Amino acid sequence: MHVNRIACHDCDQLQLVHTLMPGESAVCARCGSLLARSGRDVAERTFAYASASLILFIVANVTPFMEFKIAGRVQIAYLSTGVQQLWADGYGELAVMVAFTSILAPVVLIGGLLAISSAMMLRRRPSWLVVLTRLISRLKVWAMMEVFLLGVIVSAIKLGQMAHVSFDVASLAFVALILSSTAALAAYDPAAVWDYLDGEDPR
Amino acid sequence: MTSARAEHLARCHACGLATQLPACPPGHSLHCPRCDSELHLRKPHSLSRTWALLIAAYLMYIPANLLPVSTIVYMGNGEPDTIISGVMYLFKNGDAPVALLLFIASIAVPFMKLVVLTWLTLCVKFKVRWRPRDRTVIYRVVEGIGRWSMLDIFVIALLVAMVQLQALATIHAGPGAVAFCSVVVLTMFAAESFDPRLMWDSFEES
Ligand SMILES: [Zn+2]
Ligand SMILES: [Zn+2]
């Protein structure tokens, strides 16, 4: 059995961790943080959830998201309408932040997971794999689709006092997108990619 | 077992590989053999970077709470709302669960985050040894919860998108929203620049 020497991310304690069986995880003895985990079929499962996420992302962005009816008038909003309106109102900073956290970071994250898992399944080790794996780790906190969804619910309740609000296809796709991208991130394990880049077979 | 630092091992912040550093520091920077990130025993200038970001966040916290975050123009009359007045309005109009949610995301979490990060940084500065394991858990929670404060910004973006019925009613963003958004981003960067391992280092220095 192979033994790895791992330094804890949170407290720097050096610990010896034997090669984990699929489904096992190792926790730091000193501070309790996760040291390592081992998933089953990391590449295949990440690929499956990430490709579903990509399709749902496209549907969520090109079809109408919400409808708002007041005094006989109907207002249709797309996922990106808020960004355009904030930009038009002169709030470029807000438009950029909303676009980055609700559209750009999620799509790069999904596309990145798709590219990494494809490379692993095809047994390729292209030079961009290292850069992309590092980028994905940093980008994860900035993809805020689930916070955005909560914002959709809150704003629908707020507007519901004034007029009738109904949800369109894109909102359903968006909910499914959050579920599948969460599953993709849970299936994905950066440590498995680093081991693969070290020359091991994909787990 | 000891810490990685005591063994002159640097944990790569990007890929986690522990790499042996030479006993005497070379003049140039060292890079991870696996992913080519720059290697450090601790995040460089962790405390001063965290302080700078926290002070900037405290400064932006003032306009974030004093300036209007959105203005509802209804039948030609504008009604500006600050974060607090928006939450108060929802409480009075019987939407207590939504008001509570916005209170937590927009008022409680940013404030808690500033106070807790300041406290954690002070603890490191004064080499406090109080319950490092609990402080590590608190740090993890604070780091993970910060993104939920973007809720109010998304609500404003969605309201602005939905209510554009020129003559009847429109909603516009306000300058307070920009300040609030910068508080959220600055505290996220502050949490990221804080190195939790510093909390454990004081146990080895004696
Ligand atoms: Zn630990
Ligand atoms: Zn590395």
C-alpha cells in the first residue's frame, strides 16, 4: 500500500495518508479539515454532469426567464436583462460583477470541468491542463448561481405584491443547472487530476 | 508529527504537493515541480494584505449603509431605499421571512464577517493560543458564507430587469449598491488572503 505525506491546508500538520479506497476520505487529526478524498470514476461522472450543465446553461440563457404582468402590460426578462439594464443605467461596476458571478464564472467553470474530464478520459495530458485545473480551483467561489436563484425567489416575492409574476422555461433550466453543476463539482476532485498529471491512471 | 514548515516543506497553494525547500533561502523564487505555482511556506504578507483589505471594507461599509441601494419610481415619485430601510419596509409589510433572509444576507453576514476576520487577524498578531481548532472552523465558515451577501445585488439586478414600465413604474440601482458590492468583494479577498496556518504557528514558536 502506498503512503503519501500530506500537509494540512488549514493547520500545516504533516500527516501520512495511505492510498484511499474509492469513497474514502481522510481528515486532519489536528484541526479536522478535509485532507484528501477519493471518488469513483471521477472523469466519467464529472464529464456526464458537466455536459448536462452546459446544455442547461445554454437553455437558461437564450430562453425567457421571468414574466411580469402589470396593468395589462407584459414584461419579459432574460437571465442577462439585469446586466444590460444596470449597464444602461450607468452602473457598469454592478453590471460587470453580476455578469461575472452569474454568467461568466459559471460557464468557464462548466466548460473547464468538461475539458479536464475529456482530457482524462482520452488519456491525454495537454499543457493547458495544469493552467485550467488551477483556474477552476480559484474560480469556484465566484460562480454564484445558487445565490442568484435565491435572489430570483426574493425578487419574485417582492414583485408579487405589485403584480403577477410567472416563471418561464429558463428558470426551470436554471434550477436543473444548479443541481447538475453542484453534482459535477462534487464528482470532480482536483487531487485526482494532479495524480493523473503525475502519470497515474485516472481514477 | 510536526508541521510541514518545521520540516522545511512548502505546501503548494494550488495543487497541495509538499515540496522540500533548501535549508538556506536562494535569491530567486521557487516553483512547484508539479504545477509551477510559486512556493511559499505561508501566504506572502498575509496579515498586512488582510489588514489593508479589511480597512478598505470598513470604509466602504459606511456608504454601503448610508446611501440608497435602489430607487423605486412609481407614478413619477421616486422612493430611495437604503439596505436597512428596505429590510424595515419588508418587516412592516408582513413579509417577515424574506425580510429576515435579507437581514441575514445583507446586514448580519457582512458585519459578522468584518468583525470575525478582524478578531482572527488580531489573535494571530498577538499570538493568542485560544482554541485554534474552533478558530479554524470559524474561519472556514466565514470564508464560505461571504458569497451569500451578493443576494441583495442580484435582487436589485432582477428588479431593475423586471420593472421597466416607463410611465408607470421603474426601479433603478443606487450608489449604495456599488459600495455594498465592493464590501462583499473586499471581504471575500480578505478571507482569501488570511492564512489559517498562522493560527497554529504560535504553538511551535516557543
Ligand atoms: Zn489540519
Ligand atoms: Zn503545485
